Amino acid sequence: MSELGRPYVAAYAASKGGLKMLTKSMTAEWGQYNIQINGIGPGYFDTDLTKPLQANEEFNSYLMKRTPAKRWGVPGDLVGPAIFLSSSASDFVNGHILYVDGGILANF
């Protein structure tokens, strides 16, 4: 929600936008010390908290139309990105939010 908005989630979107800019500001301050500050921006994931959204046929249909992967994410989809960002493979990646969203941001 740091990159797009939906009705009725303004506070949530604002908090995600704040985390995005915190990541960038921390990068600007700490990058000189070889400290990488990055984040993972998950899309819509199948969790206990999202069960009501998944059960809402109108919302689920909307999401499937907007998400090129045509599915909800599962927690295991976050493993590879987390390993990448915590490994030396990402030593020159800094101030980045890695969106793991099935392509939904590419389709807006």
C-alpha cells in the first residue's frame, strides 16, 4: 500500500508510505557505513488476517483481475527475497523496496 491506494485504508497506506520513506532516509544516513537498508513489500498474501478479503467474492474477483499471477501470495513466496536481501548478493542494493506482489503494481 505504499505505492497504491484503496478506499477505506488511508491510515494503513500512510503507515506503509512512512516505512518506505524511512527506508530511503535511513539509506541516505547509513549507506556511508556500508549498511544496507531495504524492505520487502508484500502484495496480497493468504494469511489468517486476509481470510475476510479472500471470502469477499467482489474483492477477490477484483484482485484476481488486477494481479498478473492470478493468485494470492503464500508466505513461502517471501523466502527467496528475504534470503537475497540478507545475503552478500545484495551488498550494492540499498534503499530499495522489493515488491513481492504477483505483478499487481505492474498492472496499475
